[in-house]
Amino acid sequence: MPQVRKRYPEGMLILAGGMLMLVSTALHPPLVDPYDLEKAFHEFQHAQFWMGDHILMLVAISCWLIGLAAGNNHIAKQSDASGLGAALMYVSLGMWILILSSELTILPILGNAAGLTQVWGAVFSFGLLSGYLAFACTWIGIFCYGLAIKRSETLFPAWFSTAAILSGLLAFTGIIVTCFHFEMGYITIPLTAGPAFIWTLWFGWRMAVR
């Protein structure tokens, strides 16, 4: 009798969250510079789906990161690297909940209140910079998963470890470069984070479908 591969709900969470992240990112105003407050405020005022988009993004990132963190159980048992990776996923999740909750509650109120533009800008800048830090935690977590995958059994191919290590480092480097040159973020972030994001979807696919 042929061996039946198990399918794990964690994989479905990663895939569903990843797909929803693509949709919410397409709906979100293109903002990368936390100090370009004039552009940020303009994009906020003219955003058609601000509330709905951020609710969708909160659901998407929660599914994606919870799935990634839970995927630790299928990489390598008793591995310090995979445990650290999962912990970083949870740290990132906690930060994203705070960031997106503030953008759903505080920012709309401040944005519609007269004379509070500077306060709005401070909250927005803090949220965007925190978002970079949250993603940095995620990419380091992917790097840690790559270090641990060599100890996994048969769920993942051998090259998967190298892909996680390299893409995690590349995405983390992209965050560092963007923080020093925000004007490059529109190009740097997609190019550097793209491979790591695709890796997470493949990770989910291996658990949910294959």
C-alpha cells in the first residue's frame, strides 16, 4: 500500500494568510518612508479601503505567522534553531497586532481631528518603523528554520534548508538597506523579501498539499 503523506492545518494557514497578504498589500497605500509624513497623510486621506484593508491585513498576517510558528513542530524536534525561529514568529505577530490595531483605531481618529497632524505623524512613523522590525524578526526566523531543516525527516528536500538560509538573510538585509535609504524601499523590499515570502508559501504547500 502506498504511503499517504499527512496534511497539516498549519500549512493551510500559511497559504491562506499569504494569499490574503498579497491582496491586502495591493489595496494598501504604497508607503515606505516613515518620515515623509506629508505623503503618508495624503495617502491616508485618499485611501478608499483603509479600514477593510487593515482588517484583512490583520487576519492575513495572523494566519501566516501562526502557521509559520506552528510549522516548527514539523522541522526538527528538540532543535534550538527552530525553537528560536518559532519564538521570533510569535514576537513578530505580537508587534503586528499592536501596529495594525493602532492603524485601525488611533490613526483614523487622529487623522480626522483638527490640529493633531503632528500626533498622527508620530504614531504613523512609529508604526511603520515597528513594521520593519516585525518583518526583520520574521526573516531571521526563516533563517533559523533553514538551519534546523537539515534535521527534519522526509517532509522537506535537502535544498530547502539552503533556500531558507539565503532568502532569510537576503530579506533581512533588505530591511537594513531600506532603513538607511527609504527612497530605495519601493524596489529593495519586493526584490529582497520576495524570495523569503515565496519560501514560506512553499513551506506551507509542503505541509498542506504535497
